[in-house]
Amino acid sequence: MSEVDHVEHTHSCNVTEMLRDAGLRPTRQRVALAELLYSKGNRHISAEHLHEEAVKAEVPVSLATVYNTLHQFTEAGLLREVAIDGTKTYFDTNVHDHHHFFIEGENRVIDIPHDGVGLGRVPKAPEGMEIVRVDVVVRVRPKS
């Protein structure tokens, strides 16, 4: 199953099956975090925000476990990591090809449709390397 199929698959089966299909053991914490992540449709979330949601939902999980789980989900193709400035990281439940707006002052990330950005040239990868994907983050703020 491809990365794209994993997310579409979440709508047709439960998260336990989704985790198994991705090669992850469906532990109680993984299942609880996956349910929080995928129950609200496509979204961008930080580890801290997901941890807050888990606390509110009375899911006993540490922030370190949330980080580890998000990274495991990303490696399994269930999430896409969006790094902003190297200091802020968001996890995107939409793993399809697309780019992002980052709204300054709100620390919010929203999708730009895949056809909303055109790249004229992409450099050749260094010797022995291959380009995996190109991420474009367009920073915006409200007009004064």
C-alpha cells in the first residue's frame, strides 16, 4: 500500500488496521493518538498540541511518547513532517503532494493545493543522492 493509500484507507477502516497495514504494532497509546490525529480530517498539528489534546481526552501519554509516535507515523508514511525555520515542526495528516502557507503571528500552517506552486528548476541531487520531495513553505501575515 502506498503512502497516499494509507491516509485514504483511514476513512474506510479503523486505526488499528491502519497501523497494522503500515507495519506498526497497534499499542494502546498509538491507537489513542491515531484516533485523535485522524478523527478531525486533514490537519497540521504540533507534538505539543497533540499532547494537549491527549491530556484533555484523558489519554495517559508523555510528551516524549507523543514525539516518538509522531516520528514513527511519519517513517511509516502515515504523516508528513513540515519544518518551519528549523524550530517549529508540524505533522500533516495529508501525505499527498502539496505545499504550505505558514501564517506568521498565528503559528498556523494551511495547505496550498499541489497545482498552486510551479517550480521552474530543481537542482540536481548531489552525487549518490536522490531528491525525495520538494517542500515549499510560503510565509504570510495579515496586511497592516
